[in-house]
Amino acid sequence: MPASNEVNYTQLSKVRQWMLLALVSAGSSIIYYVPYLRWVFPDQMATALNITNQQVGVLMSAYAITAMIFYIFAGILADKIRMRTLSWVGYISSAALLLIMATLPSFGIMVTLMIGLGVTTILIWWGTRYKLVRLLFAEDEYPSRIGFSYMFYALAGLLVGNVIAQIILHTYGEGHEAAFLRTLLIVIAIIIAAMGVAALLFIPKFDNELDPNAKALSLTEFAQALKNPAVIFAGLTMFFVYFVYTSMTYTTQWLTMGPVLAAAAVATMLANVRSYGVGIVSGPLAGTITKKVGSASKVIIAAFILIIGVLIAFIAIPWGEGSTGVAAALVLLLGFVALGQFYITSGQLTEARVPTTYFGAASGVLSLLGFAPDTFRDIWFGGWVDTYGEGAFDRIFWVMIVAAVLGIACAVVVLFIARRNRALDDVTVADDMIGSAEAELEK
């Protein structure tokens, strides 16, 4: 019997439900803004910290490797510790680390702090978003509420990146990168700390959030997931989708360092819209198209083909200083398609009918494979930018094209596996019907 202070979603007001949905969704954007700050402010980071582009990549990789270690364990904690506890502790501890970062310490200490953020934002906080959304609403409401969750996610990222960050950037101006970064870190830390207080005050104890029978770790389930080819190829598809999606962040430096020579303010504004703003529309639209088509894999393949066309345009068009408008349009188109594609990639697991008995483990495998590019991409590409300057970007675009082709191949494999599994399920259903009919005749 649940304790008297435990509740379920039916006992929460609609205002509280939607307030908490907005809190956890916006939090999933803002709490990860600094670990992925290179996506929007690569030059300002390097200058403020007095490090190279490759060292900026090392910071990203330090965080990413820590995250890879803790993805699976984050799900385990989410079944054993209250959502309220994980939320407020994750927020407050992350805010504390950002305040230390705001002192702009040495590169070695920054690496340590990025590892610390991997613990606070992944091990502690990562498991709260999807589970809290599930606890806040009825089961049949979950798909639509996740769509709204992505909308709040995009709006929060756009607000922080394209409004708050831009105000701070323009306040200090060029040549004051250290003051800009320090102020940005302090402001984001304050926002995250406030969200931590809100989580502590408003997230209730749910009567069904803890599973008393949950095991510490089921190696059997992970073994089953690893043996399922649909899980492996869905994970590989996610790898290439995420690789292309995150590699497009180098269009920020391409705009300023490359032949377009766009103003830094224009490039950073486009970076924020590309990384967050377009998601307000592209995520729900990709989900709607996937539902109509009936296959995430088909939508992923079509998106990759369009992405390849945009990347070829980046390489082939004779760019000049007067072509900023065309370049900006292609950057936003690339972001729109890549972001929508990323949002629906996990749908391959349901498309291929991965059994619910180890669906959680399959999601863990998907995260481990899918987010692996974070561990090496920025060291690789950052080194190219340091070495080749403007010449690095065509190399990066060609690598992205190769990744898109490999992603298409993996998605095609998942498509065939899904068709085979549907056929096997249909045969099983038919056999069951025949068996039932024969049993009735024997009676």
C-alpha cells in the first residue's frame, strides 16, 4: 500500500502536470547546454580558455566518455531513487560545477569538471526525463506528451542560446571572450539552480515510481539485446545519424572561417536556431511523417539522401562574401532535416518489434552505440581545423557524406529485419488461429 504522501497523476492538477513537463523538458536542454557549448561558441571557448580547437574537443570527449560509462547505470538509479531526489540533486550539483567553471581554471581542471558534469548530468539526472513524463500522464497520453516535451526542450535551448547568450555576447563584444564565457556560465548556473529548487518543491513522490523487485543489473537482458541484429543495426544507424547531426555544428566555424566570411554574430545566431529553434517544428513533423509512412527506417533513408544533397552543395557551390543568405538557408535546412531525423531514430526498435522483455536493455545499447561519436569526433575535427584552417571543412563534409551513406546501409538492414519480423509474427498469429480452430472442432 502506498504511503499517505504518495500520489499518482490523477491527483495532480493540469497546471502542475504541465508545469512539471515544462520543467523536466526545459531542464533536459539547459542542463546539457554547457557540455555541448562548442556546438554554438567554439571560437569563444578556445579564446576564453586559451586552448586550441583540439583541446576544446578533448573537453567534449572527457564529458562524452564519462557519459558513455553511466548511461546504463542512470536507468538503474531511476528505478531505485525518487524522481524528485534525482532531479534536484542533479540540477544543484551541476550548477555548483558550473560556478567553479566560471573561474576559468586551467585546462586540466576544466577536464576534471567536465568529467564531474558527466556524473551529475548523466548518472544522476539522465534517467529522470522520460520516466517523469510517463509518471505525469496516462499511458495513452505519453506519445503526444513526449512531442510537447521536445517542443519545450527546443524553446528552452533557443531562449538560452539565442536570447540570453546573445545579450551577454553583445554586452561584452569582441575581444572580451573570457568575460563573456564567465558571465554565461554564472547565468546558466543560476537558472539550473532555480530549476533544482523548483524540482525539490513541486515534484511529488509517486506511488508507482519505484520497483521493489527491480534487479541491480540484468546481464541476461543485455545479452539478449546484443544478440538481436535489429538492436545492433538500429544502434549503428543511430551512430551515423548522431554523427552527422552533431558534425553539422562545424558549419558555425565554416561560416566565419570559410569562404562565406559571415559575421560572428550572424553565425552564432544561426547556430542556435539550427541546434534548437528548428526542433520546434522538425521533431513533431518527423514524427507525423513517420506515423503516416509506418517506418522510421524509410524516413531516415530519405533524410540521409536530402542531407547528402545539402553537403554536396556546401562543397560544390563557389561561395563568396555575398552568398551569406544562401549559406544560411542551407545551414538551417541541414539542421532541420538532421534534427528531425535524430528525434525519430529510436523508433526503429519498435519498427523491428524488439520484445518488451528487454526493451530497456535495447535502449541502453542504442545509447551506447548512438552517442559514441561524442568520444572522438571533436578531437578529430578540431585537430583538422587547427591544422588546415579553412581547408578542414570540405574534409569534414566528405566524412559526413560517407557517414550518411553508411547510415543508409544500416537503415536498409533494419528495414529488412522489420519486414521479416512482421512476417514471422503474422505466421505465428495464423498458427495460433488455426490451432484454436482445430481445438474447437475437436470439442
